[in-house]
Amino acid sequence: MRLFKSSEYAIRCLVFMATSDCELCPVTRLSAELNIPYKFLGRLMGRLREAGFVESVRGANGGYRIAQPLEAIRLEQIVDSVEGLESYDRCILGFERCDEDNPCPMHEFWSGPKESIQRMMADVTLAQMVKSDGKKIS
């Protein structure tokens, strides 16, 4: 399983902002520091703002800052705000209907890991990501 680019970038931005010494992070800095395309990042930050994770300050010295306590922002919410959670709840083989009554050939093998991934996404907070030993974001 791999996150879509939009989720990868959103997580990297939020972790960077949470660990940065800047009060406000302009999109130009986020783009340069994290090697994320500027145009894409502008739209992404708009989605994060609409979801209430960041707030923006306009002007020459403006930028973005995290708008909620880090403990209140969960991985599941970040992913849902930028790409949705549908792809993490679908059949691994792409069948429209795949359940206990109508399983695909991978159903019995995939249902356990899928539930673990969903649980992890619901449990992990931005605060935990910031405190983790894995600090690579760019």
C-alpha cells in the first residue's frame, strides 16, 4: 500500500510546519524545502485550510501555520481531506462488490491487513509523527 502524492505531500508539509522554527511558512519555502511543485502545493494548502488543519495569513510576510493542536490531527483526517478514504476501503483486486458473501480470490488475505491499515490511520496523530524517530521529510 502506498499513499497518493497528495497525501504524501500533505503529511510532509504538516510535519515540516510543526517542526519548523518559523511562525508562518510561505508556500515558496514549503515548495523549495520539500521539493513539491509550487502550483500543486498552492491547491493542496487550500484543501488543508478548508479542512481546518492550517490557517493562512495574507501579505508580504504571510504564509501558513497549523491551526489545531497536533494531537487533534489524525492521519485518517489528513488523507480524507486531500484524496478521500475510498481507495483504502476497496477490494484489492478492484471488484465493485467484495465481502464475506461475495469474496474475491484475495479477500481472506487482504481483509486483515486492510483493517490494520485503517486502524493505524485512525490512531496515528500528527503529534506522534512529529515525535517519531523518522524525521525525513524532504
